[in-house]
Amino acid sequence: MPRFIRRPPLASLDTSQGFPERVEAQELFVAQTCAPHTLSNAVMTPSASIFRRWLPITFAALLVMLGAAAPEPPGIKVISATFGSGGKQADVTAAVDGYLKTPTGSFWVNPSMLRADPCSGWKKQLVIEYSFGGVTKKFTSNEDQKVTYQQLSTFATGTPDAPKDKSDPAPQALTEDEMSGIVLIEGDEGVATGFISNVNNMECVVTNLHVLGNNQKFTIKTLDGKPVTVTSQGISGAVGADIALLRLATPTGKAPSLALAESVLKSAKIGDNVAVVGNRLGGGVATQKVGKILGVGPARIEVDATFESGNSGSPIYDLISKQVVGVAAYTEAVPVGDASTATTPVMPKLETRWFGYRLDTVEKWEPIEWSKWRAQIQRVNTYRESSLAILAMARGDFAGAKGNPKLRQISERYQGTPKKAADARSMLAEVRAYAEAGKSDLTRPDFYDYFRTCPYWSTNAPEQTKFREMLIKALKDADADITSYLKRR
């Protein structure tokens, strides 16, 4: 939920830092250009089948993405949108309007998705003025938060889209000693949570791997403000799970204040009350959300405690056994019911789900070298941004591609959409050659497991490669039917 503060997916974790809510890049772009049914009714991708939901996007659908957007249904009209802080603001009206073309539209508030970064740092805001149903509203969102069509339409009509949060009035669930094990994490790209524990006979801070994200450095403090020092030579990542262990530089020798469940199946059951305590929304204070365990799987646990951005890495604490049964990791939202009828688009109802990873079922940990991690995430980020720029270029969105030096050079030669078949073919050929030249940049076997298997599209190397291949195929098909391509411009 972008996220430590993502996604993500494009995410997003993007990477949108924070709490990776897995709305993926392809879905966001398809949502702008295709009818809702082409999304296979998947606004978010579910746990183990994350990629299965959005990979059925056909090449024909991708070709539609290269052409003109589908007719805009009656709904949200973006009047203006600005992104920045203080006097440094960027006009992002076109980008925001593009994401809100359909009732399934959504995006993360970050420089990557808004294609603007007017000021350094992550404390920026997006201000949207829009109309819906004859009502004009102004909506403000902090960076790394998710904005959805449903959210804005609900805000305009005043219709509640969620029940009153029943967890706010709950008394503090953890004791003072247990609270002392909670730590707040602040990086140069976002904020998150962790907790001090003993795993594999090592005193460490437990958090999410996506919390490491794009941060070059971060600080960790207890709730009473004492700094917690970890060593860059003592980072471990769970194989097959979004969990990181950060070894304490100076072990205390004390028993951890938060006990870990040796077996979640023995320590907890569906229906148990749980508490999630952490740096919710990055406020720099520990807040509490309570709920129940809704489901338990081999690697994950599902709860209805409504944790949010900043809660990445928070312990999921079972109030019956008094043990940590999971590490809060991500949310996903899936539409309930059909998103459209035969004649009129209908805003789908979204159901949000909250998931954490189990520590007790991790079978293998791999040591992480900090400099290597930084290099790998930079490779993935660069590759992803190049693919998105290729998509923008192919659709004639030269502004969206100008951040890429190579594509900027191409766009300068084809300012304005090519009108002649020869020019269009020449442009598509140059873009395709660039896409093919870097296609295998992420196929080296040296990537950490996180980048090969994580459920967040924005940082999953194999899925980035698949998306690039889809783009190349779509560019070839457009060249083969250049007449249709030009008609769609």
C-alpha cells in the first residue's frame, strides 16, 4: 500500500513504497483503455494466483492499449490535479484523468505513476478537483496512498463505502513490555514498522523485505525514541515470503518482549481476536487496529484488522495465545459482482482483504548483501520504467516517455502522431528495437528470491520480462496492421 510506504504492484509495494497493495501496472493501463470485462473482474490479484488473474490479458487487448482509449463512460470528470509540496507543484491532470476513465480505475500517488516529481522527498500531496453526478469536489491524498474511482465517487455522493471502523475504540491490547518491542522505521523513501524478536538464535528486527525497497538508508527507533542499530552485514530474507530479519548490531541478551508462535496452527485458530500495532499512515506514532483471524494458509494468514500504509512489518498479535502469528504485509481489493451491464457501466463494489506472512513455516533464509540488493532493485526499477515508457511511446503519449533518454530522442523525431504509414512503421520499429535490446536484462540467475517470487508486480523480475515480451508482440502486430493502428490514433 506502495506502501513501507507500493506497488507495487507498480505496484505498488511500488516501487511505490509502503504497503504493497497488489494493483498491477498492466491492470492499471488496461483499466484506462479497455472495457471492465477485459480485466477478468480482477482489480487486485489474489495471493497465490496473483499473476494468473492478469496474465490472461490478450495481445488484442494490449493492441487496444496502443490505440485510442475506449469512450469515457459517464462518471468522474477531472477538472484539475496538482502534485507537490508547498510552492512546488506539478500539473498532473492528464495522468489522473487517464487512471479514472472507468469504474475500476485506480492508481498510487507517487512520482512514477503521476509522471512528475516537482520536489525531492516523499512528503507530497495530490489535490484533485473533479465533478461526479453533478457535484464538484476537491479531494486531497498524501503520497503513497491509493486513489480509486470508487473512493472519489463515494466522496462526491456522500454514500458510505465501508462500515464505521469498530477497532478504534478498543483499549490497548498489548502490555507496556510488549509495546517496547515495537519499532518505527523511517527511510529516505518511506516509513514502516517492525518488532524486535529472536529468530534462528539471532536478536533482530523483523519486518518486510519490501520495506527495504528503494531506501538507501533508514533509521529505526523504539516507541520511547531510543535508536535501534542493525548491521548491514546481518540482513536475511525469507525464501518464499515477504519477511526480512535485520540483525541487531549490539545484542541485548534479553528475552524478546513479543513471543513468536512456534506453530500458528497450535497457537491460533480462525475467529481469534488479533491486534496489529504499528506506524499506521506514517504518523510516527504506534496505533492499534484489532480484528479477527479469517483464514490460515501454509505461508499466509488473513485477518480483518484494517492495517494501512506504514503498517508494513507490524506484528499480527493473537490476543488469545499472546503470541505473534504473522507479519503484516499487504492488502488486496477484489470487485464483488459484475463491473458492468450490457448498456451502462456500473461501479463495482470492492472488498478489501488484509494478509500477513507466517514466520513459523519459513524453511529457508538467504543472506542479503546490502549493496547487491540496492543494485538489483535499481535494475528492476529501471527495466520497469523503460517498459512503461515504451507503452506510453507506442500510444503516442510522448510526455509519458520523455523521462527515458532513448525514447525521448525517438519522440523528438516524431513529434505528433505519425500520419503516414511509413513514418508510423519507422517509429514502431525504433521503439521495438529498443524494447528487444533490453528484453533479457532481468533474466540473470543472481537475483535474490524476493525479486524472483514476490507477489508484487513492480518488483518481480520474471513478470517484468513477460510484460516486455507482450509489448514487443503488440508492437509487431501493430506494424503488421498499420492501417488499423493509424485509424486508432
